[in-house]
Amino acid sequence: MSVESHTSPDQPQSAATLDTAWTLRWIRQGAEVLAANRPALNTLDRDIGDGDHGENMDRGFQAVLPKLDALADETLPGAVLKLVATTLISTVGGAAGPLYGTAFLKAAGAVAAADGIDAAALVAVLTAARDGIVLRGKAESGDKTMIDSWTPAVDAAAAAHAAGSGVGDILLAAADAAAQGAVDTEPLVARKGRASYLGERAIGHRDPGAQSTALLLRAAADVATVTE
Amino acid sequence: MSVESHTSPDQPQSAATLDTAWTLRWIRQGAEVLAANRPALNTLDRDIGDGDHGENMDRGFQAVLPKLDALADETLPGAVLKLVATTLISTVGGAAGPLYGTAFLKAAGAVAAADGIDAAALVAVLTAARDGIVLRGKAESGDKTMIDSWTPAVDAAAAAHAAGSGVGDILLAAADAAAQGAVDTEPLVARKGRASYLGERAIGHRDPGAQSTALLLRAAADVATVTE
Amino acid sequence: MKKLINDPKNVVNEAAAGFEAAHADIVRVSHDPIFIVRHDAPVQGKVGIVSGGGSGHEPLHSGFVGYGMLDAAVPGPVFTSPTPDPIVAATQAVNGGAGVLHIVKNYTGDVLNFETAADLASAEGIDVRAVVINDDVAVKDSLYTAGRRGVAGTVLVEKIAGAAAERGDDLDAVVAVAEKVNSRVRTMGVALTPCVVPHAGEPSFVLADDEIEIGIGIHGEPGRERIKLEPADAIVDRLLGPILEDLPFDNGDEVLLLVNGMGGTPQIELYIVFRRAAEVLKEHGITVTRSLVGNFTTSLEMAGASISVLKLDDELTTLWDAPVQTAALRWGR
Amino acid sequence: MKKLINDPKNVVNEAAAGFEAAHADIVRVSHDPIFIVRHDAPVQGKVGIVSGGGSGHEPLHSGFVGYGMLDAAVPGPVFTSPTPDPIVAATQAVNGGAGVLHIVKNYTGDVLNFETAADLASAEGIDVRAVVINDDVAVKDSLYTAGRRGVAGTVLVEKIAGAAAERGDDLDAVVAVAEKVNSRVRTMGVALTPCVVPHAGEPSFVLADDEIEIGIGIHGEPGRERIKLEPADAIVDRLLGPILEDLPFDNGDEVLLLVNGMGGTPQIELYIVFRRAAEVLKEHGITVTRSLVGNFTTSLEMAGASISVLKLDDELTTLWDAPVQTAALRWGR
Ligand SMILES: Nc1ncnc2c1ncn2[C@@H]1O[C@H](COP(=O)(O)OP(=O)(O)O)[C@@H](O)[C@H]1O
Ligand SMILES: Nc1ncnc2c1ncn2[C@@H]1O[C@H](COP(=O)(O)OP(=O)(O)O)[C@@H](O)[C@H]1O
Ligand SMILES: [Mg+2]
Ligand SMILES: [Mg+2]
Ligand SMILES: [Mg+2]
Ligand SMILES: [Mg+2]
């Protein structure tokens, strides 16, 4: 695994900006984590949906992998994110396909033609992704959707940035908040997506999309923070 | 229950001839026994057929009962048997309906207009019933059908008659032989009826029609032999 | 047992009432004795066609009553052949003076009850003939069994004989074409799960979670062998092999391919079966010129399917294409 | 899980290939991206109608492609909406210059993917409009849910809008009639057993041996309540009550009554349901003038049924009666 660390070894460190290599590592790591969590996400979705969320996410990210391999070396981070977006849109289907697709598309737009994502840009990227999902899916916080993972992540990222953190710590904060957000969907009644048909019976179950968001953001943080 | 005994009490006795009252008792007792054995016959038929033999026989005999109640007092045994025949034909369906229907029709024909069935007539009646079934169903002995109950019964009845037995003992002999005949179908491979599709897999299962025959002939004997 | 029924005793009657309510443009229903006839029966001068048998195989036979197919269907109790009375009544109801054909599936009960009914109807001066359908190749030798069973091929006989009667063929001709179809169609089925007869309340047989029954009958009677679950393509090959050998079907034949669902199998699976069957026929140089896919001869909610292959010629193809207007099969009007 | 399939990944592709082989007179199939079109698409000057959604509901939608109904169907993976690409391709394939209607069942995934597809197709100059079907009264308030689901009423929209397009109505008129049908049809369903999605291999939900789910969705989503098994008549009453109240249907209305099987329910049970539903409607002074009974919008092998009631008028009745020639619904040609 390539290393972005510019400081001393033996300590976890973050890069000052996230580059194409990080973007590629993120998506590859995300694909790996989603593949490993396919059954778990299916199970969450079986409890309160139709049991295919793991299937859908895995199909999409597996379709992305060969396309990453084929990219030219000089591809910019925004272009990688856009490729992820279009591939997810054309392979995931279901609710998650257009929602994650839009998220990556808006993220790509936020990065634009920059060759690196610094702390401020990172917050903008996460915010754009979340806003894209809201634009398409019209979910509000507390509706028991992936938004309940994304919004705490965006808020935590903004707070970390305001506190002067670098990209690695911002991602860590976002990942931690997303994970907590996913857990916090458990007591909720759903108002969007299939789970909304369950009424009270959705209580006690974690939203699968919130969980996949948490997994993806954790992957983003993991590949930014490296230990020698 | 009416009593046909002409001899001393305290001993099982048979009437010299079987009359209308016996015929009515037989069919009523048969209906009762078949109702009680409905699940058991269904189970036998489920093992090697389609699971409805108890249902079919019970439906038919239950349909007979109110018709018996409506009979004029002076009805002859042959007319009772004919009524049973036509009712079974029009209510049982399946293979058993036409076969038992024909048996009772031929039995009625053998009794004709007699007002009682003596020992010789009884053997003729049983023989006619069996022959009727063979005529319609073309089964041979050992084909694992009701014939494997009827033929031993007819043979035993003929032998008992030849040995000088009265109608009660003839019926007992027939019932015993039919019961044994039903048991003896167990090791057979079927060559007629639905069980024939099972091939070797029919081995070990008793034929439901042979069993219902044994039950009916036992009822015939039971209501002829009375204990004070 | 979970079923959308009221009293198991009333299943057939209530279904007939529902059928009548849903299809009053096509049929009338007699409730006592119970049978279903074309709304315009008897059609004067036309050969009448009556079929029937135990219920639980719907749409067979009631779903095939109507213009260009059956004149009447006589439903017995579930999986139990009807008695002669309703068969006689149905025969009378469809007698337009040109005689009546009984299409009978080869089961002892059906054969015997239709025989009795035919005797009674004949005694009343109706010219009744019977054709006994025995298309199931799973059952081998009538020396050792009650003979081959009548299964999904029955639908093809009913459609084609019905078209012949509708165009005005006489009784001899209708009997001849029914026999011709029966002689040229072969079927074999597979069960993945058993079915539950309402009055019994328990499965009619038991299959382990990984077992299937090759050569199943339409009442859950067993067939050739019980094997472990295999991919659909392998199962199709097991069914088609004996079918093709039996007639035999030859290179150059044109056929109708029927993939019939047993009741509980999703359509998507039936098309997967059809795909492989068409592929195998092609490999044998046999051309599928007509096809039918769906639930036509079912066993209640059994999961499984059967494949039927009918060797066509111009006459049969023309009769197959002729207009038909029934609850379950309809085209051309 | 026992299914007549090969690799679960190939279920949709192989079924499409089988569908193509069986119905070459009616449809053509594009395999990459996967969609099914009328054999004569695009019909110049005719409004094209495209529907689609997750597979597992067959015959919906592929079985309704053909003359007088859909121009194309886009099957997603089982129970998962298709992506925009095949929807766009199907939209292009049926565009005869008069615009294209997308008939979309109201599920987040379907709505979003069809939206994206419509944007892309519009960008290529095709006039695309969408009607979102939400006939399921089991789901109450779109303030608290993703809104009512599109279920079996979809078939009625597809038939009637298809007839309007076939007779030459323009896009506005076809959209209007589709919306009219959607506004006048109400549906509610019941599940007796769950179904098994092939790639999952396990039931999508669990019902105890004596439990049923009232208000089930067509992917096994729950509805109103889980109750103990009841007689069919009582279940029908539970389904019809909310349907009749909702529109509301009134004394004097003429309606189409659709009793739809979920896939694993024997036809005989569907007719028992139909019987009671017709009886209840009659008690309310509502006349059933058109009816449809069978498996039209299924959930794989789920046992259960849904009842749909559509308030007819002369226009809708005329369009319902118009000729249709598809794999699963056919009359008049
Ligand atoms: N309107 C919405 N806004 C945001 N997220 C949503 C919305 N609807 C559904 N989701 C998310 O999508 C997830 C389900 O995705 P998936 O199972 O792949 O699609 P489908 O529901 O079509 O089967 C839910 O867990 C939820 O997080
Ligand atoms: N050809 C035959 N000759 C004599 N008995 C027969 C014949 N075929 C079937 N049977 C008898 O009928 C019985 C089955 O009757 P039943 O279950 O009522 O009818 P079905 O087989 O039509 O369901 C068998 O157990 C057998 O004894
Ligand atoms: Mg899902
Ligand atoms: Mg039986
Ligand atoms: Mg039977
Ligand atoms: Mg889905």
C-alpha cells in the first residue's frame, strides 16, 4: 500500500492534501469493505427493506474496480470521483444507485479540476455529496436513511476543520460520526425508503444505507491515515 | 341394536339367513367404521396414492345414511344394496367409487328379490361383488388392490360354506381373510391404481382399498354375530 | 396448511361460484350437479367436448371452457375424479346433436367414472366417445402400471380438438384429431416441493430440502427417481431426454413446446426452463414453431414444472392457431 | 432454497432469453443493456410506453409488452430497480417520434432511476413523461412514508394507457388517461408465505405457521398488520374495506375487479377470493362489469393475493376492451 506520510515514521499521520492516489485507495478499500459486508448489509436490508442493499453496493463497486485499473496515471481526483459516480449510477440500481451516484457526482463537482483536496475542500466535498443525496431523495435528518450517517459526518468534518484539523483527522471525525449516526438510526421509525412501510416495526433495526455510508467513510479515513 | 339371534343368550350366535335389518346394520356400521378410519385410510393413500381414500369412502357412506333412514320398512336386502351402489357411484368419485359401486350393484343382482340371504347366497353375493370389481378394474391377485382383500375373503367364505358354516361364521371367515389379505398387500409392488407409479417404493405400504374392504367385511361380520 | 379458503369442503363450489362471477361472458355454471359450460351451450350441430377430473389442476379444465376449446368441464373434489352424475349432466348440456367427446386423463378413477357416465348418456341416445390422454413418459409400461398418466399434454388435446369441433368437424374427425395429438405429444415433469390438499391439511409427500422428484405426476404421484437438486439446465436435460427418445422426435421435426408450471413456480423460472429446452431441441435439429409457457396443468401450489413436446404438422398447427376464447387461453377473438 | 435456476446471477438474463425464444412473434429482446421491446418497435407516430422495475413480479412487465399495451419493459435484477442505462436504451428503441411515457411504480429506486433516465433521454430530444403508480392503500400517508406503493393496479394502467397509445392518442392524452386510471384504482394485498430472492437464498421475512401479513407489498414489505390466519372471506373483507373507503367507491359505481395472485397461490383460491369480493361489492351496490383473475403482479413464489378495484367509465371500459396481444394478456387479436 502506498504511503502519503510526510513526517516521521512510527506515528499515525495524515497527508496535508488528498490526491488521486488517496482517491483510488479509498474506492478500492471501499469496494473491499463492501464486498466483505455484503451479507451483513443484505441482512440489515432484509430486516427492514428488501434484502438487496449489500448486493447492490457490491455490484456497483465491483464494476468500478476494473475501470480504476484502466485510468491514465494523470487522472485528477475529481475525474476518479466522476467515474465512480457514473459507474454506480449505471450498475447499482435500486434507491442506493442514484443516491450514491449523485453523491459522488456532486463530490466530483466540488473538487472540480483541483489536483488535491485540502481540508477546506474536503469539507466542501462531503457537504456536496450529502446535499446531492438530499436533493434526489428529499430525506430529512431522522428519517432513518443514509442521511442520518452523512449529516453527522459532514457536521463533524466541519467542526474538525474549524478546530484546525488536517484532512486525515477530518476524515476520522467524519467516519466516527457516520458510524455513530448509523447506530443512532436504530431507534428511529423510517419516513423514507422501503423501511417507511414498516412503521413502528422498523424500530430496533439499523438502516442499511446509513451503515454502508459509515463503512465507506471509514474506508476513506483508513486509507488516509497510515501507520509505518 | 336389533338382534337376529334365535338361540340361547350368553353365546355368540349367527342368524340362519341375513335379512334387511342385517343389511341396514351392516351399512350403518360400515359408515361408522369408515368415518372412524377416515384419517387412517387417508394416510395409507397418502403413502402410495393421493391421500383421499378415507375422504372418498366417508363421503360416500355418509351420503348413504339418510337414504337408509328414508327406506320403507318392507325394502328387500337387494334393494338396500342397490341403493348403496347407486349412492356410492354418485358420491364417492375416484377409483373407489365406481369399483365399490359396481361391487354393491353386482351383489344386489346376486340377491335379486330374495328376502333373505342364506349361506349359499352369501357366497354368491361376495363372489359377484368381487367379480364386479375385476370386471371394471381388471386387477389380478397380487396387483396390490382391494382385490387382494376381496379374493381371499371370497375363497374363505366358499371354504367355510363348504365346511357347513352358517352365515355368521362365513362372514367371520371372510372378514379374517380380508384383514389378512390387506396385511399381505404390504410387501407387494402395485400394478394397478396410483400406487403402480411408485414401483418398488410401494413396498412396505398397505393398499388403502384393501384395507377399506377389510373394514367393511369386518363390519358385516360384526353385525351378524351378536352377543347378549 | 395456509390457504385462502373457507371450509375445505366448499373449496370447489366456492371457486366455481367465483369463476362464474368472473367469466359470465364466457361460461355458465351449474351448481348441482357441479359443472361449467360455455355460455352458449349447446351449440346446435357442433360436436360437444367435455373434460373433467379432480380439482386442483386449474386452469385445467374449467379455464379452457369457451369458444374453440371445451364445451364443458366437470370438476371433481380436489384430486378426486368426479362421479358420473355431473359428467352425464354436462354431456347432456353440451349435446348439440352431433355427439359428444369425453377427454379423459388416464387415471383409474377418471376412466371408470367417465365410462359409467358415457354408458348412461349413451343410454339416453347421445353419441358419446372418449379419448384417454396418456402423455406422461415418466411412467413406463402399462403392463406393470395403470398405464401412462394424462398430464399437461391434455391442454394441447383440448385446444386442438376444440378447434376441430368449432370449425364443424364431425365426431369421428374430432375423435381422430384428439387421438392424433395424444399420440404425438410427450410430457415429463419435476417437483421441487409437494402440495397440500385442503381436506388433508398435510403435504401429500415429503421431499428433503435438497431433493427433487423427477417424473412427478400431477397429484404428487412419484415418477422415475428422487435426486438431489440440480441446476435448471441439468433438470431440463433429464426431462427432455426421455421425451425425445420416446416418440421419437427427429431431426427436422417442427414442434410445439409447452413449459408448464405446477402452480408454485415463478414465471421467471419457467422461462429459464424454456430457454434450455429450446436450446436442446435446436441441438437435435428440432424446430420450435409454437410455444406456450405458464401455469396450465397445475398441482395446487406445488413448485415444479413439466415440459411437453408436440410434433406438429400443418393440420395441427392450423388448429392450434385457430381462435380460442376461454378464461385461461385466448387469442384471435 | 429450491428453484429451477442455474447461477442466481443469470436469472434475469436467462429468463429474458427464454422469453425471447417463446414469444418471438410478439417481442424482441436486447441483451446488453437488457430490455424487451415489441417486435415492431418503434411504431412511427405512436406514443411509446415503457415500464420496468425489479424482476420477480412476472408477468409484470415483460409479459405485457406487445400490441395495445407496453412498447418496452426494462427488468432490473430481482426486486431491484433497473439502472438508467437500459431505461434510456428502451426509451430510444420505442421512440416513434410522438414521445414516450414511463410508467413507474412508486418505489424510491424506481422513481430515481427512471428520473435519471428521463433526464438523459430528454437531453437527446425525446419527449419523455412519467406517471408514477401508487395504488396500494395499505400504506397510508406519504408524510410518514415514501408514499403509497405501486402494485397490481399497474397492470390496469399499462393496459388502458397502452390502448390509448395504440389508437393514436397523443402524449398528453396518454399521460392523462394513465393518471386517471391511477387515480381511480385501489389495491391491497395479503401474504400467507414469504418469498426467496435467488441471490439471497433465504426468505425475505418470516411468518409463523398461523400468521399472515395484511397489506403486504410486492417485495415482501410489510403492510398494516400481522394477524392469525383467517378464513378467506374474512381476509377479503379486511382487504376490501380500506379499498372501498379510500377512493371512496360508491353505490352505483361500475368497476373492474382484479384478483391478483402473488405467485404461489393456486388459482382455485383466487376464485374463492373473487367470489367473496364480488359478493361484498354487490352488497355495496357496486357492479363488477369487468374482471381479471390470475397471476399478474407477483412476488416470486409468495403465497397470497391482492384485490384491486378500478372505477370504470365509458372511456376506460372501451380502452380496457380494446385488442391486446402480449404474452400474458391477450384478446381481440
Ligand atoms: N429518499 C431517500 N433518501 C435518502 N436515502 C434513502 C432514501 N430512500 C432510501 N434511502 C437509502 O437507501 C437504502 C436502501 O438502498 P437499497 O436497498 O440498495 O435500495 P432499494 O431500497 O431500492 O432496495 C436505505 O437503507 C436508505 O438508507
Ligand atoms: N384397477 C383397479 N382394480 C381394483 N382396485 C383398484 C384399481 N385401481 C385402484 N384400485 C383401488 O382403489 C384404491 C384407491 O381408491 P381411491 O383413493 O378412493 O381412488 P383414487 O385412486 O382415484 O384416489 C386403491 O387403494 C385400490 O385398492
Ligand atoms: Mg434494498
Ligand atoms: Mg386416492
Ligand atoms: Mg383421488
Ligand atoms: Mg431493492
